[in-house]
Amino acid sequence: MPELPEVETIKNAVADALTGAVIEQTLVYQRKFRIPLDADFADQIQNCRIESFSRFAKYMMMHLSNHKTVIWHFGMSGKIKIESAIPATRDKHDHVIIKTDKGVLIYNDPRRFGLVTICDTDKLKQHPLFAMLGLDPWDKNLNKAYLLQKFSHKKTAVKIALLDQSIINGIGNIYASEILYHAGINPNRSAESVSAAEAEKIIKYTRQVLEAAIKAGGSTIHDYKHPDNSIGYFQESHCVYNKTGLRCPQCCCDIKKTGGIQKTVLGGRSTFYCATLQK
């Protein structure tokens, strides 16, 4: 599933290509997503100018001149493609094609766990998709006091708490492992055991890791690709994710004794950590 850095990368690429474009034609081949697409979706966006794009959590939004906003979530395998013209042959899983005077935006989703939907721009904050989401990683209100309050009396593992979108939005499985590695916190510990100093480290490295991932164009592990079909490169900078048995970048331990990077499963998700450095 594309996480925050991947969605931010997609958003930036689409914004560069299509901001200011006028929508000329919309072709809908599939409406059965996680939220069924409105029957009049094409009519709602016809002849509108694309004013801007934004991201919140793992959602990309396209803001239109008629004060409507199109919302995308990419699920497990959804992606955006940008073409100069409508392809002569449609790929099997190209479900929504939006032709503009500056290029063509194509939403492709083999598993259809993602969604495309539309709402009034001034009602975005009240939309059910966003109503229960926590703070964005760069929100000024994300501070030590906030995180400690959210973690207090939370006996669940700190890794699972980091994946809780009602606390901090946008963090997915890959980046939760990397953030806790840099913060030196064992992912198996309870969230309520996190100290004030550790809460500050979690916030610091949440921002640093996500910023580095965005700069690298995200992580290409399975299906994720940029709209121009290129890949992200942050997987080359992963310190622990998917590196079971290897020595982490900061360790000088005897790997024959420690076993290197460990893998466990928390909340049904693979979790990677260095038992030597993460306490």
C-alpha cells in the first residue's frame, strides 16, 4: 500500500503535470471501489479547471474550480498514470480516465481496494474518510504532550500505536519500523512505556524519515511506481525493514551471537528491529 511518502510523491508529480488544466472528458469503466463512484461523477467534473492538488494522510485530493474535490486512496495496488493522450488500448485495470487539455490522468487499480470519490471542498474536513484521522506528521500540534497523552494507558505495542491513524496519520508499516529504529525504541514495548524524551525522538524521526523518503521518491517494494512509471529509491536506505538477519547500519555487534535484525509480527504486520540498539 502506498504510504505517506509515496502518496506525496504521486501528488507532486500529478500537480506538476496537470495544475491549471481543464477537464475535457471523463471515462469511467468501473464504479465498484471501496466507496462506489457516483453515477454522475463525469458530469460533476466536466469542463472544470484543476486548481490544485493536496495530500492528507494517505489520500490525494484534486481541487476543482466548481468547489468540488476529487479524493483518491490507492489501497493495496492502486496507482496513477499520466499520458499525453488517451491510450489506443486500455490496460485491463484502468478504471477511470480523465482527459484534460494538458494531459490524461488514469487511475489503475487491479484489486480495487482503493477509491475515487468526490465531495464539496468546504466539507472535506467533515468527510467520513477524514473525520477520525489524527494529526499530520508536520502539524504544529504534534508535540511531546500530545503524543504522551495519546499513548497513556495504551498497553498495545508502540509499533501498533504508530500505525494508529487516529493518532498520527500517514505512517504505514515500512516507516513505522524505520522510525522506531532511529528512535532506538523496541517495537514490542507498550506505547504507555514511552518516556517524554522518547516521545520527542519519535516525532523527530517521524519527520526526518518521511522527509527523506519523499526526497527519494518513496519506497518501491511491490507495485508502487511514480505516474511516469519510474520507481522510488528509499528502499535502498531502509535500515531494518525486510532485512532479517543482517547487521543494521549502526551496529557493531557479533552478528553470530545476536542474529542481526529481528523479525516479528505485531498486529498482523511484519516488524523489523535491532534488538541490540532498540530498547
